[in-house]
Amino acid sequence: MKRHLRSATALAALTFTSQFVAFADPDAAESDRRLETVTVTTQKQEQSLIDVPINVSVTDQDLIDKLAADDLEDLGNFVPGLQVQAQSLNAPSYSLRGVVSDSGTPRVAMFQNGVAIGNPSFATNLAIYDMERVEVVKGPQATLFGQGALVGGINFIQNRASLSGNSGSLMLEGGDYNSRRAEGHYNWAINDTLALRVSGQIKNMDGYVPNTANSPDLMGQDTTAFRTALRWAPTDKLTADVFVNYQEDDSTGTQFTSGFFEVNGKVDPYGATAMNINDDQVRSKLGNDRDLFYITSNIEYDINDAWSLTSLTDYRNLISKEAWDSDGAAFNLLQFYQARKANTFSQELRLNYDAGGKLTAFFGGNYFTIDSKAELRFSTDEAYAQSLFAPTLAGAAGLTVAQAQAYLALAGVPGAENFGSFDTPLQYSALAALLMGQLVPLYGEHLEQSLSTEDRDSYDLFGDVTYAVSDKLKLTAGLRYTKEDLSASTIGHALKTNPYLAGLGGLNGVTLAPTLLLSADTLDQLASASEGTDGAFTWRFNAAYRVSDNVNTWVAYGRGRRPEVLSASGADYSLIDAETLDNVEAGVFGRFFDDRLQMTSSVYYGQYKDFQTTRFDPINGVFITENSGNATQYGLEFDGQALVSDNVRLLATYAFTHSEYDDKDDNGNPLQFAGNKFRLSPTHSFSLAADITVPMGEHGDISIVPSYIWKSKHFFEDDNGFDYAADGNGGFVRTPEMYPDGTVVQEYQKAYGVANLRVGYDAASERWGAYVLGENLFDEEYLIDVGNTGGAFGLHTIIRGKPQMVKAGVYVKF
């Protein structure tokens, strides 16, 4: 790893040395080209990026296209501190400064056109097309983005309809794995006060992971997305924008290659897998069906020269149906299906004040509600399930698996020697033979179902004030008050049990209980809970000092909060304490050399209390949230770009991230994950890109955009690959996680780098062009996850990163 770091440092040094050599060239200084001034709305008003006293990374559609970052996983590679694990459209994980936004209320706030979309999490991975820009804000920003912005927020800002005239575009792309992508838009200025914009994307790709079982190749995608934007501006004082979005996805499933079961004679995360589907998983193939519909209105009214009123209203209808094979083998062992449906509504009213003096401010309130329902199905072949639980079953009787085999043989059970085998599993119930003296065949279609609901109503009041003490110094203070009402319920059903045990009231043949995973406490019994949380405050304080017209420095202190959550364990619900982050930060934004160099950089330090973790509970068959203690993070981030010449722009990002659990909690008790790194948190990561234009005069331009991203070693789970047990003295003993054969699980990814290249031609008329794109040019092999649901059962599965892909496309503008 040190060799990679030395290489990265040397490369960065050479890059910036070349920049300053260019700046020393008088001819370069006389150029007319400048970096564009970036305008953002991070602080609820339009501002130049230099005037914003927080760390913000901004990317527009043009740069998204040049970097081939048409999904958030790729775009995240060029945002310092942001890691995106998009193992499926349905289950993305966003890690900002080492903190992952998993299930539940997000830590990384996700927004679309200013509206929170982070809850439910299955609807946050959206098609990126026809964007005005994407803003990524770092640090606690509860005042600006709400309580979900514990560690930052991502705002996808779509293009609005324009009154300035008619325009359109169309892009067609194709490539490896039968990939096809079509995007287009048309803006129609109907009259001086009304405009309509329609846009869409069709994106298809076959799976790039071969599957030898009864479902198509994995990691394939079929997305159709449409958007309509309407703008009405009847007067200079009133503007209304309405967005109607629809997205339909159908994937072929996430690769869960087993780290234990062989395929074609070996375990190979980069080769073929064997993942099957059965009739009880509802879908005809593995993967996800997802339908997202949302309508958003943004109405702005200028009351007078100082005050303006904004109303932001949003409704969403969200549906997801997903089937997955958690064991990664061609037989029915850990087969799951989940259907989810949610309706959300939010309303925000905000008053902005700016009379052109020293004081600016905004005040407002927000209401958000979500009503969600979910069905989770677990199906298995009892023979394979018995093999999985064989060590536990034997251990409960004080036996080893080998001793249990001997007892079963003495009892005359055919195939007793296969107890615990996955190759030729025992076809009779071991417990029935040993405890009841009966020869009971095992059943191949055991099926359980859990039905749950989750409702949340959030009420927010917020305000933010900025005062210019002098021409150079500005102070900002913001406060948000949040109160929530929570409710949840769950009930379980055993839909199919062993028919040979029907006379005993419907049991499974493995444990001789009604269910294998679901809690007996919720079997045909509704468990429910509701809680009204105490109100809580979050805040921010910023001081910005303008060193010059082109340099702004700032310091900030903020508190972020992830709210309480109801977590189920059996029939009992617990209200898990809110998680808080206190963060201090100092940063600088500057534009130098006559606006030919721009950079943002900051350092930060944060303390977490009651850090929440989510894990799968195989006893109750549910995901539960629990407090895992306190944690500390600190780091440095850099985001810069430079015009080396009129035809060469360089871009670079770097992040140093230290995020790990503390040794003890506030009461001095040892923490289970003491010293562990947060998952998806490489200590070092960087990206480099060059935007090179080769002028061809009247023949147009050639564009060349090479890019490279690099990440250091990082873990995939907060347990860092260990199992934990109490040591009897208040502490914990940890042992490496192992597969059933005793092989240690490697639950991390070593340092790796990926190179991409885009070469294009743009006609002199700027009306059409073509390009060729190479992604992962050198076919670097890397993993994006190890563990997953199967890891809770000792059968960790593996997901690989994208392989080498070559694509080509054409575009026209009209």
C-alpha cells in the first residue's frame, strides 16, 4: 500500500508542478479563457460558490458527461470524501467522510430539487440525466437540509423549463454487454410566461456476471425514466416550477457469489456464479422491479424588495419488489423476496430576507410523512437448512457433528453420514429421529412470511441568519427544532411447513418449531408500537473571513442528528436513542491566476455519540438497529481544477478520512467495535482527470478526457471481519469470521485504482458529435462488498466491481 501512496503522491506533485509552470508562462496568463463562476443554492439562495462558508462540491451535466459519471456510483468517485456502493438500484449505500447512510433515516441527506428523498432508502438511487447540477455538501447541515444531513447532503437539481427559447438534444450510446442508452430533452417556450420541458432516459445492459443457475446473468439493468418540467411566471414577482418524474427499473439481480460454495470447481468472485430462484420468490427471475412516481412544485413569490416566500410541496408513490439468493448456490437455502410500498408527502414554507444590507436570513417550517408497508418472504429446502444448522443442532445436544452422525446411524437413519453435508444433504429430520424416534422426511418448500409497517411524521421549524460584521467578516447562525411521531408493526406467518409433521400443528423438520427465522412471538400475532419523541435541536455556527476578492476562509461548528428509531426484536420494540455528531471544521475557497485555478479545501474533526448500526438478526429474521457506542472522525479534503492552457483543464480531488469507533463509551464501558474502522471508509482516496481539447479549426474539435481514481484499503462491515463474544469482564473477545470449513473471511478490499478514457469529436457547429468511451480500461479486478445477508449465517457472499467496458455514442442538438 505504501508503494501505491508514494506513486499517488508523486503523480499529484507532478500534476500541480505542471500547472504552476504553465501559470509562469506569460502567454498563458494573457489567455481569454477563465474557469466558470459556479452558482449554488446550498444556503436557500443563489450564491457564488466562493460566498458559501461550507465545503461544497458541484458537478454540472457537462462534466458528468465528460467523466462518464451517468450514475451516482461513478460520480461519487470524483467527489472527495464520498463513496457510493450501488450493489443494486434498490440497496445503495452512501458513505460521506466514512459514515454510511444505510437503512433507516439517512445520515447522508438525499435531495431532489430541494426535497428530501432519503426515506425510504430504496428510492434514493435515481437516473442521472438532464441535470442542472449536483451539489454535495459536507459536514452537519441540519439547518439547511434537515435532520438527515448528519454528515452532509446530496442535492440533485434537475433542469427547469426555460422561457428563453426552444431547444432540444438527443444522445444514443451502445457498447459491451449489449448496453444501450438513449437520452433526450426538448424545451418549448410556449409564450412569454409559460414553458414546458420534457426529457427522458432509456438505459439497458445485460448482466456482466455469468450465472449458471436458472436466472439470467447478474448485474443487468433495464431503466426507463421520464420527466416533465413546467415553468409559469405570470409576473416578475411570481414563479412556479412543477416537476413530474417517473422511473421504472427491472434488474437481473445483484451478484452474491458465494465465498464457500464452488462454481465450476472453484470459488471465484470474478467468474461465474450459481444463483437460483424458486416459485415462492414471486418473480420469474432474480432482481428488482421498481416504480417511482413523484410530483414536486416550487412556488416563489417576492413579497417586496426584502422578503420572499417559497412553498415546496412534494408527493411520492414508491414500489419495489426484489428477489435475491443470499447463499449464492444453485439450491434453495437462503432465498428471499421483499415487496415494499411507500407513500410520502412533504410541505415546506420558507421566508427569505435580503434588503441589501448587512443582514440576510431565512425562516421556515417543514412537515414530512411516510407511510410504508413491507412483505419479507424466506424460503428454503429443509435438507440444506439442516446442513447449515447442523453444528448448532448437534451442539445443543452436547455433541459434535461427527458424534451426531454416529447416533443417527445407530438409530437406523438412512444416509446418517450426510448430516451436515451440502453435497448430499441428509433427507430426514435429525431431531425427529433423535428426540421422537421417528423417520420424518424433510420438506423442500418451507416458506415463511413477515408483514410490517412503518410510519413517521416529522415536524421541523428552522431559521438561519447571516450578519456582515464588516466587508470581510460574516457570521452565520442557524437552528432547527425537530419532533417526530413514530409507529411500527409486524406479524409473521408460516405459509408452508413440513407436511409429514402436520399432526403436530405445523412444524419445520429442522428445529421442530413452526418457523426457522421468524420470531415465534410474532407468529400470527400482531406486534406494534408507537412513540412520540421529545423535541430536539440541531444547529450550526459559521464565521467567514474574506481575505480578498478571490479568497474566502471559514470556520464552522455544527451539530448533526440522526433521529430515534423503533427497532423490533421479536414482539418487542425498542426506541433507539438518537445519534449525534458534533463537528468543527475550517476551510478555504480560492480562485487564483486570473481565475485559471480554483480550489476548495477543509479540515474537520467530529465526535459521534450513540452511533447506530444496522444488522440482520437471523434469529428473528429482521434487520435491527442498535447503538454501538461512540466514534471519532477527522480528515482533510481537497477539490481543485486548473486551466493549464486554453485547451487543457486539470481536475483533482483528494480525501484523507479517519473514522473509527472509540475504545469506550461515556461511562467507561468497553465498546464491542473498539478501534474498528467504519465500513466503506478508505483512509486515502483521490481522483485525477484531464479535459483536453484539440482544435481542428473549421473541422471541429477533438476532446480527450482521461481519468483515474484510487482508493486505499477499506472494510465492508463495521465488525471489520470479526465475531464478538463477551469475555466475562465487561469486555469482548473477537475471533476472525470463518466459513463453515474454517477458512477465514477476507472482509475487505485492498488498495486499487481504475482508469477511464473518453475520446470525442465535436462539430464546429456544436450541433452534433460522437465519442468512444473506455471504462476500467485495464480491467482492474476489485470488490465492492463482502458479507451481505449470507454473512449473518456464516455464508458470506461477494460482489465484484465493474469490469472493463467499451462504449460509443453520438449526439445531436437542435
